[in-house]
Amino acid sequence: MSTTTRFIHQSHASRIVFGRGRRHEAAQELRTLGVRAPLCVSSPGSAAAAAGIAASLAHGSVAPAVTSDRARVHVPEELVDEHVRTAEEASVDSLVAVGGGSAIGLAKAVALRTGLPVVCLPTTYSGSEMTDVWGVTKGGEKRTGRDARVLARVVIYDSELTDGLPRSVSGLSGLNAVAHAVEAVYAPDTSPLVAVTAGEAIAVMTRALRGLDGGWNDRDRDEALYAAWLCGICLDSTTMGLHHRLCHLLGGRFDVPHAATHALVLPFVLRHQEPWLPAAHRELIARSADGRDLCTELLRLARAFGAPSGLRQLGVGLDDLAPIARRLAQGTSPGVSPNDEESLLALLRALHEGSLAPPIESVGDTAERNRCVGVRRSPSIHRRDVTGSPRSLAPEEESCQIHC
């Protein structure tokens, strides 16, 4: 797909076990790692699934030393402290996370402090299980960073664990995952491998979500989880840009729901970026949309799954738009479009009203595109240290995975 001749690609070595019913192989995977006394963590919503997996582990001669269903969004530091103490007192030798970003985030935070290996069984499409990003909240402030110690040693994708997800939760979580792949296409540190992965992820997830919109079956759920894995690879491999930064600003300032915000924002940011996308990237996105206009299709799906129709539905007023645009322009939002306040304010106004512009081919006007060429663009965020060394991220660099 790509004519790129210069790039850096860094990948991580998690073992991936995929297929219906494969959660029952968790005991075997733990034994292969040489561990037999895990701490199993989940959120209250995944407690039943976690209990079933704990029973399966015990049947496989891997008796969980401790189980906990207290994982919470944003991973409070006091909760991490409690679980670190529990792990030490119970002589835990590993961590098993069952759930979405909250449970996986808690396991990662404990692993950062203890060095224990992590095994993940995702129940949503967050992508957290595929990244080396950790995040902990203390006193309302989030600290995040990247560290190889938190990367899952094994990820078991069993779509039966997603069968009980409500339709709206499934759809919005899936669209959240698509955002990782879309931004990976035009990320400043993308690579040919990531671009191909992103194209497959977008195509498969949107196809699965169309199935959900019409009445999901097992194959649709299998495909959605497969696509979520690919989206997680994209999230881990590249620098996330304007879409993710805007969602984080909205979440921090207005406490809006994470997945629903991603679902609303994505088609508008992609439309905003389209005029400046290289031809190869536009072609990839067009192919992944199966003949549809991807922005229009993403917006249709978002509304079908209950996403707000515009920012005003989230309590964001017209007077709030200029400060948000100013913050975005001052911050670091890698991407292909200009990063000036005027352009960003136009994007926010469209988002506020929920009015998506037509495809660029229908507009046929390149004057604005030409006018903005050369406008300052800020340096990138979420960029890893290519040496692999752990580092902390600034608060504005927070990875979306800890919210999912």
C-alpha cells in the first residue's frame, strides 16, 4: 500500500491466543509461564466472568491466590497500593486481568510496582491489553507512562466473554477501537506494516458493527474482537493525534463518557484531516470503507448505537469552543491538518452542531487547503522512546487506553 522508504517500527512480543472457548486454556498458559498463584482482578461488571475463569484455573491446577472485583476507571493510586500489599502478603506470582481498560489498567499498575507477569482476558474492545502504557490517578491528577514491565505476556481473546455486552456498549467500544486504527493511518511514526494493519482493522470492525446494527451473531462478535486486537496493535505502535487529544480534553474538562465521545468525534476529525491526507492514505481508507464514505458511515453507526448527536448534547456550550480550540492549538496534536485556532474552531463548531461536511470530492474546492499549507503544526505526542526505555508522559499525553 505504502511508498514509504523511511520509517521506524517497534513491536512488542505478547503471546496471542484467539478463539471461542479459549479462556479455558488460561491455566495452561499460566503453567507455561511457570506461575501457579495469580491475583485475578476485574471490575464489578466483569466479576461473573472473572469468577468463571478463576474456577477454570483451579480446575487446571492453578489456584488463584486472591481474587478482586474492585477495579475502577482511571486506576486510583490507593487501589493500586492495596493490591500491591495483597500481592505481597499472599505471595502472588502473577496477575490475571479479566475485563476492559479498568481491570487491565489495575493489573498493569500493580505489575509496574511488582514486576509480576500479566495475563489479560479482554471483555471489551479497548485495546489496553496490547499496549505498554500504564496510568494511575492521585488527587485528581493522572500520571501515565510507558514501561515494558506492564505489557501483557499473554492475551487470550475469547469472544464468548463479549456475548453479554449490551448492544450500545459493544457498538461504542468498537467505534472507540476504530479511532486507534484511523489515527494510525496518518500518524507521523506510522509504518507500512501499521498502515496495512489499520486498514484491515477498520474494514473488519466496521463490517462487524454493521452486523451488530442489524442483529449480531457469533461471527460478528468474533470479527469485532479480532479487529479490536488489530486496533490495539495500532494504538501501541504509533503516535495518537488530534482525535485522541480532543477527546481527552473534553473528558477532562466536562467529564463526558469516554467511548461515546470517541464515537461522536471520530467522523468529524477524520473529515477535518481528509484534504491533507496523502493519496496513498486516502486510498487505504476508501478501500477499508467497502465503497462507502467512511466518515458518513462512522457517524451513522455512532448515532445508531446511541452516541450524542453533537457536543451540545454533552453539555459543551458555544462559549466553551474557543478555549478548547486555543488549548488544542497550543498543545501537541500530530496530524496532517493545520493546527491553528481558526481551523480547529471550525471543526469544533461542526462537532457542536453535529453537522458533518460532505466528502472532499463533493466540495471540489482546494483554496482553503492551499491557504493552510505551511501553517505551524505542533510536535507529536505519545511518541515512545525508540530505545525502549521507560518514560513518563505529561498529563496531556495521557493514553486513551486507561479510560476504555
